[in-house]
Amino acid sequence: MDKVFRRAVSNFLQGLLFITPIAVTVYVVVWFVGHIDGIFNPWLEDMIPVHIPGIGILISFVFLALIGYLVSNLISISAIGWFERWMNRAPLIKVIYFSVKDILN
């Protein structure tokens, strides 16, 4: 019975370690798009009288592409290394950041 319990706990933890970075990523993306949608919709509705649902997705895509461009062309490798060393010092953030980064790689 003890072996079965240990195996169940082990499986639970493996499942948790697998699903947590995915769930965090989905949560952050949904939050980010909703937040951008909330910021730009009132502004766009003043300019364009038609409500465009999901404009936050388009704006988020453009914003993230711009950040990607800036990171790949303007920010040096040493700055990225400094950021990752800083992230490595924070216990909970370290687990989430590097788990998400490993999944995306």
C-alpha cells in the first residue's frame, strides 16, 4: 500500500510539473491579450465607431513582434545573460521562467 501511495504522489508531482508551465503560459497570454484589449478598445472606439472584438490579439501580436525585433537587434547577448542570471536568483520565478523557457525551446 505504501508503494502504491508513493507512486501516486510521484505521478501527481510529475503531472503538476508538466502542466504548471503550460497553465501559467496560457494564463499570462489570456491576461495580456485581455489587458491590451481593455486598454486599446476605448481608444479605438473613439476613432472607429465599430467595435472590433479581439483587437487585443492583433495589437498584442504587433507589440510582441516589436519586442522580438528589439531583443534580437538592439539588446546585446550580455544583457540577456544578465537578465537570466537575475532570474536565476529568485526561487519561484526561477522555476516558472526556466520551465516555460525550456518548453518553448
